[in-house]
Amino acid sequence: VESRAFRKAPMSNEHSPEQPASGEDRRHYTRVIGPFDGRRIDELETPLRIYDLSEGGCFINSLHDQQPDVTVMLRIELPKEGWITVKARTLYRKPDFGFGLRFLEMTDEAAARLKRTIRRLKMIEQFAH
């Protein structure tokens, strides 16, 4: 069971609400493609499909327009690690495709589980090629 003590997630450089940063800034963290199941926690839990998961954020595939700079709570199902909860902020959007999120806060346990998942999936990707 996850502890409820949230900590700030590691931060990378800011970028424009309409466009992700390019080059090195955008790939500050190792990413795994996914997809991963997730839920946006609001009055209702809304199912999400998550891609490009990293320790710093992710991309949400969505046809619904999401404004930049909105804070959201997410639950993400990590293979072999279970569900984690993160606080995130919308960074940029790709109309009719989805939006990027930067993780703002998560528990130390959630951060460790996320890091293990990414490391394990990256190893699997490397052996598959």
C-alpha cells in the first residue's frame, strides 16, 4: 500500500503549452512507449491510455481538448508493480491526439516503483531489438 506522503517529482525545463520542447530538453528522462492503463481522479475516475512514460511525466492519448497548466491527479497501473498515484500538470497539447503531463508530486514508494518499471521495460526493449 502506498504511503500518502507526496514529494516533489524531479523537474525538467519548461516548454510552450502548444509544443513539446525539442531535442535534448524533451528527452531528459528515459521513456517507455507503453501503452499503460491509467485513471484521472476527479469527481469520477476517468479511464486513460498513457504513452511515453518516464520518471518526469507522460503523454495521455485523448480526443478531448485539455488546456495547458492544469493540475490533475492520476493513477497509473505499472506492470508487476501495481497502481501508483501522481500529481501532474498539463504541459502541451496536440489537438485531437492528446496532451503531455509533467509529474509534480508522488510518494517515494511510487517513484521507486516507477523507476523499477521503466528500467525493467527498457531492458526488455533492448533485448527485443
